[in-house]
Amino acid sequence: MDFKTSKKKMKIVAVDEPSIIQERKVIQKINLVAVPVMLLVMFFQQLDKMTLNFAAMLGIYKDVNISHDEFGLAGSLYYLAQLIFQSTVVIYFLQRFPLSKVLSIPMFCWGWSLIGSSFVSNFTQLAACRFLLGAFEAFTYPSLFLFIKTHYRRSEQGTYLALVYISLCVAIMCGSLFTFGIGHIPDTEFMHGHGNWAWSMLIYGAVTVCFSIIVLIYLPDSPYSKRFHLTSGEKEIVTARIADNNVLRISNIQWNQIIESLKEPRYWCLLLLTAISNLPNGAITIFSSQLIKDLGFSELDSILLNIPRNVYEIITYIIFIYSTNRIRWCKNNVAFTSAILMLAPTIGIVLLLAIPVADEKPIGRLVGLCIIPTTFATLGGQALVSSNVAGKTKMIFYTTTVTTANTLGHFIGPMAMVQSEFPEYTTALTIYIIADMITILLLFYVGWSFQNDNNIRLKKQQKQENENLDLQQQNNGNNVDKEEHEDLTDVQQDHRFIYKP
């Protein structure tokens, strides 16, 4: 395509679409620079977040003198900080500043917060460090999701979102192995009498601080970045890809787009299903090692046994990518596909509730722990947002608030795991089952609402085509050369925007 762009607006000239070969070369250039940085950012974010989970097996209870409920509260404070920051400052910073700065500077700060966590000696200090860690990591998800949604076509975004989530699983697997090794470091006075959990926080924090500098230098701020080494012809292809997303880089907040979002019932459904589906995820993130230990395993073995769950999660992401890209019905019905696949984690929670902890054969509960993550709802919700929301402010608002809902679920989830119900946690597991069932129903509703809107839009399109038939025949061969590409939402584009349910 032949496109002319300016800082204030974008003009589109109607010409031929780029060839598949040309576009693949552009995608390869973008992937070569951006994808490694993007995945490593998520890797370190998840690894640093999981240190508290691993620390429970390495003596943090004794060294910091905290109870079971205080440990859970410290874990939840991380998500409380994310909740506060994602709903306020993150939206503003993403609208105003380059992505590399919005991501790298908080990453530098959360690395130091984790380093500080290795020196805490009481609950107050631990809580403060976890709160700061959550506040600075709050920028990660919205920043990278926005990066994906502005650099890749709508049809490609589900794959890259899945890759991001796969990197989280790899982080936990590698973290389990690294921490297992750190757990064998002989006790020394160097860490002021603390156990090896302090070493893990110190080492992981230092690596994060160093990598944040790489992010600042190498993460591109726009699809036209010099780091991609694009030719003039390839930049035209990039412009065509951006036009497909209907997401422009506009620094001013479009309040009408936020109001439009708040009026949409499926927006609230997406928020609710994202929040409640992540209740069990929040509990597992903090308590998984302890739940495994309760089955009779040693502390270090309990850390290693986090790996099977993440292998399962990787398999689920691959299943999601394959089904929504290769299977025609699944590709055209992402919401319905996610709802059906959500039956697996629901069965996992039922296993945990039905099989007693005292069972001599813990394999049933281990299987339940492995399949409990609600990855299908999380990834499905993000894919639905990326494929069906247009308008820069609306996209940022949807992305950030849905991510905030994810954080809210992670914040509330661990608080249900109270010490008085140790080790069965009957009430918590019952809540998680109900949450999964409601999530399935909401996914079906969201999918139906997209399909219903598409039917209405197609009828409007057919009616308009019939009314303008004579005019189109008169202007045959004399198409309009230029059409201003404005920052329009999916609602404002009406029948020109077809949803992908």
C-alpha cells in the first residue's frame, strides 16, 4: 500500500495489499528485535513475583517471624499495589510516554525492591517491599499488551499473547530449578542469619536491574522504530498493518471513548470474568509450594513439583493457539472455545475438594493442582479485547482495566486461604468452583453479544449497499483516492468493523 503519514493524522491511499512474502519479512524484523526483549521482561516479572512462594519453603516464616495469614497478606499486598497503580498512573503514563521508558524504569525500580526484600526482618518491612514490587511491576502487563496490539495484526495477536503467557510458565519452571539449587547453598552469616530465600531475592533482583537497562536501550517505541531497520517500502507495509488494528498513536485522552466503553455490557462482563477466573490463580501463585508440601513432600521437592503444573499450562496455551488458529469453528468462536476449555480447571478444583489431604496416594490432588490454572479464560479474554476493540484510548482503557481486573482476582484469591481451614481450605475451593462456573456462563454471553452485533451490522451493510448501488455503478473505476483514517472506535465504525467472537 501507498501510505502518507504525519504526526497529527494518517492518510490512507487505496492501493494493493502487500504480498505475503513482503509482510513476512517485516514480521521477522519486528520479531527479531522485539519478541526476545518482550518475553524476557515477562520472564523476570514472573520469576521475581514467585520468590515469595519459594521463600515459604526456605525458612522465611521463621526468619521474618510471620504467621500463615500474614504470609498470605504479604502476597496479596503485591496485587493491591498493582490494582491501585494500574487503575490510575499506568493509564496516564501509557498515553503520554514511550513504551521503552514506561517499562524499563519501573523494571529497574522493582529489581531494587526485590533486593531490599532480601534484608527484611519483620512483617512490616516485608509488606512494604512486596507493595513496592507490585507497584512497579504494575506497568508490565498493560505495556506489553499494548505493544502487541499496536505492532501486530488482529489475527496475529492471540499467538503473541500466548507466547507471553508461555514465558511466565517457563519463568516458574526455571525459577523452581534455580531456587532448588540455591536451597543447597550452605548457611552463612553473609545474609545476616537469613535462610537461602534471601539469596534468591538478592540474585533475581540484581539480574532484573541489569536487564532493565537492556530494555531501555533495545525495546522499540513505535512500529516505525529505527531498531527494526525497515526500508521505505516496508514502512508502508507497517502502516497497512496498523490500519488493520484501528489503533493510532494519539497523546490526548479521548474521553468519549472511555464513556463508550463504560456503556457496553460486555465490557463489564469481561471485567467480571477476568477477576473471578483469577481467584484460584492468585491462591496458587502464593501457596502452591505449601499445598504440595502438605501432601508429604520435602521443602525442596515441593519447589520442584511446581514444574508439572507449568508444563500443563504451556500445553494449554499451545492447545489454545492451535485451536484458535487452525480449527475453523474455534477460530471464529474464541469466546465459546474458551468457555468449553474452562471445564478442565473446574474439574481440577473439584479434585482438590473431593480428595482429602490425608489420602495415602497424593496423585489425585497433584493432578488437581496441575490443571487448576484458568489459563483459557485469561488468554481468551485478552484475545477478545485485542481483536474486537478499536480506538487508541478505548484500547488502552480496555487493556488496562481488564488487566486490573486480573490483578483484583489475584489479590482476593489468596485471602480465602485462611489458616483456620488449613489444610483442606474447603470454603476457598468452593468459592473457586462457583467462580469458574460463572466465568463459563459469561464467556458464552460475550461470544453471543459479538455474534448478535455482527448480524445487525451485516444487515445494515446489505441495506446500504442496496441503496448506493446506482451511485457505485456511476463511479465505477473512479474510487476515492484518499480517505482520512481517524481514531474511530469499533462502535463508531459501525458495519465497517466486524467483530471476531
